Amino acid sequence: MANIEIEFTYAVPNEWYTDDFSEGKTGTYTYRGPEYITIEIDRETGEERGWCLVTPEELERPVGEDIMRMTISARDYPLVCEICNDVGREDDREFMQNRGWKTLYKAPPGYQDIEVPAEFHPRDIYDEFNVKWDFEKEEFILPVRTWSTVEGIDISKVTWDHFRIIRDKELAHTDGRVDQTMPAEIVAEWEEYKRLLREAPTALADFPPFFAGQMLPREPDPTDAEIDEQAAMSEIWLDNSHEEDM
């Protein structure tokens, strides 16, 4: 089947992972792929069922009575085809790798900034796994990705109590990770990490709790001492195994 290129315009939300389009922002993207794709749709719900079909071999595959097939043109539905098409995604990968990023929330020293892409790809906005066909309106419904749908929670309901549960788990995870036989600089890194965790509710109080939970400090990298200790334990185990064999 012949491939085509067609530039199209699509609605862009005011901010990353929101469903607020009140500012009327738009973006442009070039669809590159098959001119026609066939989508399998549930006859009752209109939900997309399975991946889009392109080749004759795919179209010859039997389909259940509860499924209908709809062939659409990329010229008529460029956004839907861009979302649903899985053939040749090299341009998409290049776009994702090269796009710029911006800071959504600047964290205090020691904590992690919240960064989001500065440029939107259609798949960033619209959920390709939940495309539906509206039988009454005879149009496709493309659900919008939001923090709530991506994370599976309503972020407006995340409280500081939830934040402290996350913080407390991180603190508990530090138990037994450091002892005074380690190099002083390693001990200092872990002590600083624990200090930042203890002070996080105060240090991050000006941010929404959901995002504050993502701004907690990074755990120190595995230390050379820990790696050496693991290697030493392996050698001891091997030595004991050899002795038992003898």
C-alpha cells in the first residue's frame, strides 16, 4: 500500500498533561505512513480493538461477529491515523529524542526539578490505546492524556499525608545502608540524603503534594564499598563451597 506525507494541525493543551485547551493552542505535525488504515471497532461500545491493519494479509484474518472493521484515509483523518498507525515510527523517535524540555517546577537545592517536554507530539496528548468511534456523531473520540490518566490517580486529591507516606518509605529504605567503616565522603552523602528527606515536607511545602513527591532527592549511587563488600561475600561463599566439595 502506498505511503503518503500530509501535514496537519491539531489542538494542544495549555500545559503538559492537562485537558485544558482554553488558550486555543495548536501544533503541526507531518503524518508519514499508509494512505489507508483499517481499525477494528467493537460494534456495541465503539472501542478500538487491536492494532490497526494495513497489509492484505492482516485484512484476510478472520474477525469476530462483535467486531466491525473501518477503513479510513489519512487525508481525511490524519490525526487519528498518526495516533493509531504503528508502521514506521522513525520520525516519531527522532522527534522525541531531539525535542526541548522546560522546567515546570524549580526545586530547592538538593531536590529534583520537575521537567516536561517543551514540544508536544500528538501521542503525548491523545491516548492511542483508548480510541473510540461515536456511532451517533459518526466521529472518533481521542481521549486526552492527563496526569490523572497517566498516573492512574486524581492528583488534585493527593495530600501531604500521602506525600509523607512516600517520604517515610524512602527514609526507612536508608536503614542499614551505611556504617562508619565506609569512607567518610560516602557516609556524608547518605547523611545529607537522609537530612533532605527529613526536611522535605518543609522544603517542598510550596509545591503541590503530587509533584513534591516526585521532587524528593535522588538516592546516592551504589558505593564502591558496597560493591567491594558484595564481591567479598561472593568470594567467601565460593571458598566455603570448595571446602565442602573437598
